[in-house]
Amino acid sequence: MLAPEASNKFLRFFYELIQDMEDSDEQALEAVLPLGEKKIRVPEPKVPLQIHLGGEDGCTLELSPEIVVTADGQFVHNGQYLLFDPARFFSSVSGFLRLRRGASLTLGRKNAAQQQLLDYPDGVADKHLRLKLNEKGLSFKNRAPSRGVSIAPLTDRQSIERMARWRQDKLRALADLLQAPIEEPPRAAALDLLEQVIAIMRCEPHRLAGRDDRPGSVLRLPSQAIPIIVGDLHACIDNLLVVLTQNDFLDALTQGRAVLILLGDAAHPDEPGREAEMETSMWLMDLIFRLKVQFPDRVFYLRGNHDSFAEDIAKGGVPQGLVWEQALHDQRGKRYRDAMHRLYNRLPYIAYSADYICCHAGAPTMKYSRADLINARRKPKLQLQLTRLRPRHSNKPDGYGASDVRRLRKHLDVAAQTPFIVGHTPRSADEAVWSDAGGIKQHFVLFGANPNKVGVLTRSGAEMLPLTYPVEPLMAVYNRLVRTGRFEAAMGDSDDNYLPETAPDHQEEP
């Protein structure tokens, strides 16, 4: 349940402004505040705000407190706000803007990224409204007084709870879909699940056929399907659960409108000091296998360099390839270990459509052909490049560059600016999405194992869209839902704790 702390600072300020207006405006405006030329600052709102830019040919947006789920099933405000088109946000794969403390946003048509996300109509000015969030509160500055801006708090219970209930429904839907807790299964059940996935790989949908008419190493996916692309997860189960329960991703996947593409390296922890702990790697692979069995033509896993038992796969001084192999043998038996090895040898290396190209690492720098890509499982050197290359820079002169990406696009017969998406090489430990990576236009690097946020690349309309989401402790919530069918604390237990109760005076800025 989303239960803000008792404080009606914003609402009291808002309604006092309404009362101060001329009588002729009161009845028509009711709880709508038109902004003039002055900049106003209000206490941080605990309820969603409706923002209308322009007149009849303008648009209506929603600014809502961003909520996150705690391990005990509570929904709490994390101090940030999401700005989105409410007509699309709750019903389709769409994007949003995030307003962080200490940051500002200027809304308007001049910003190309905003235009892509929010599809501003002609009634919105190039620079229309500035929002700024800091320790003093939330300020608004109307940059286009002639076109108008109005703001209204959404104080009805349905609006206040909508975001939390929407997210809760997605968590329930995932639990109902998979109906299996994330925990160590019996050996026989684990092996059976893995063998089901291997059976799918023998005739995996959308695989281009190799020279021997067996499934090749390239997936050509339908362009009409919305891609949901996730980078290296490295045993971070919560990160994948976040993706599956955000946006419209799960509904789109279930309804056949989307494909989920995992860029490899789901196993082997990345966190310092835990490199040798393999239990969560097994559980994450189980989760991916369940998704693959549920959606054999919509969930795809590409091979990464850590999808191996190789002795040179190491991190933090730990030979993770060898440790992984031994852990599978000890925990689940020789047959399971051998089956995982068979799976690795059947994984594809590339997934593409007319709208994107994905692989784990980089565009090959060696000489190769389209046929070589399709038959990469017979080309060890090509496999290494697709799973281990990094962008070229001063300390990595043998990496790949823009010309290598252009050549890969040409071999796959896609447009010159088709987005190229990889994992493997995050720019920094704090980032989840790196756009124009290595100085290459329309090149994205995704990192799925960041402990604080997970990056996703998807498509909204005709454009590829990078998004990030806060990481939450969802495994405990998911397991509780599978076992009991409910959250630890049910929503809606109280009828009187949604709106604030006390507040300081408002402030107005020049």
C-alpha cells in the first residue's frame, strides 16, 4: 500500500491559491491551477499531478511519485518523480521522464528525446514548462505564458493508488504465470526443465538454418514484435524480476506483441567477494528456462563469454567457468552438468530484425561472411569475437569500431543506422545504459547487473528507447505471492492514510 506521511502541504497551498482567484474563475477551474508568468514553488507533492500544456491542441501529462517495492511487499516513494503520458503509460510499452532531486526538466518540442517519448502536439511550445526538484520543494516556471499551463492534484483514491495497484497486478501476473518459487528444485525437476529447453533449441523458432540444415547461430526476429532487450545479469535475479514487472512488458510478452532478448552472461556473480557463489546463478537460469518453456517463440538467450565452463573465464581471481561447472555437478549432478554444456553449444550468438542487431559483445573485426555468422558454432574464432570483443579505445586498439559495426549491418542486410545493442562492456559501475557507445552512433551497451538500476532497450513507436528502473528486492515478494497468493501487507487496509494532514506555508519565487 502506498501510504504517504501525513502532510497536506501541497494540497493546502494549492487550494488556497484557488480560493484567491477571482470568483469568475473559481467555478470553472475548481481544482485546476493555471500558471502565470511567476515561478512558484510548492512542497513535494505526495499525490500525482495532472499537467496540461497548451490549450485545446495541447497535451495532458502526469507527474507521479516514483514508487518502489520493499521486501515486505510495501510500496514506498523513493523521492523521484515520473512524468509520462497517462493515456499510454498504463496500457502499452512506453517511455517516461524521471525527475530526480537536484535536477530540472524543461518540457517542450525542442527536445528531440522528449518529442519521441511524449509525442507533443503542435499546441506545445519549443520550451513550455520548467520543473525543478530540490530540498525546498518542486518549482514550476511557465516558459510559454501565451500558450498556457495548468496543474491539478489527482486527489481521488483511485489516482493515488493507481501506480501501486498497477505494479502489484504485474507481480501477481508473473507469479500466476510461472507458478514456481525461485529456490533450489529437486534434481529431477531441474534436469527435466533444462532438457525441455534443449529440446526447443533443436528447432528454435526464428533461427536461420545452417549448412547442415540444423538451427544456425543467428535469429531473425519479426520486426513487428516489440523488443525487450536486457544485458548481462550476472546472477541478479531481482533485476530480471524488475524488468518483467515494469512497463507493459509482461502483458506484451504474454499477448505475443513482444520478444524478450537476454544478451548472455546470466550466470557468475559480478559483486566483489561473491564471485564463487553459484546458487543464485542456478536459480536465475531456472527462471530464464521457465520463461523459455512458457514462450519458446518469444524469449531468446544469446551466448556470452560466461556461458561456458572454460578455465579462462575468471573474475576477482576466481576461475568462474570451472567453479560453475563444479557447482552444477555437486548440486545437481553429472547429468545436469553435461546437459548445460549441451545447451551452451546450441545457443544462438546474434538476434536481429529490421530494427536492431543484438549480440553479447562486439562486431567482429576478422574477415567473415554472412554464412559464417549463421554457422558461427563451427567458427571458434568468430565465436570469441562475438562474445569477448570490446569497443576500440586508446587502451584497447584491437577492439571494434564504427567500420566494424557498419560491416555487420551490411552482412545482415539492415539499414545503415540500425541500432546495434550489446552487453559485456559497461562504461562505469554506475551506469545501466550507454548510448552511442565508443562514439558510434546508434550503438548501445546494456548492463543488467547494476545493483541499483537495471537498463532495458525497447521500442516505442518506430524508435528504440533506453529505459532504466530502480532495482527492488522482488524475489522475496515473488516467492511469497507464489506460495500464499498475497503480499505481506495487503493494499487498502486503511481508508484514511492516503492524503497528508499538515503543511508549512507555500513559497513563491520571482
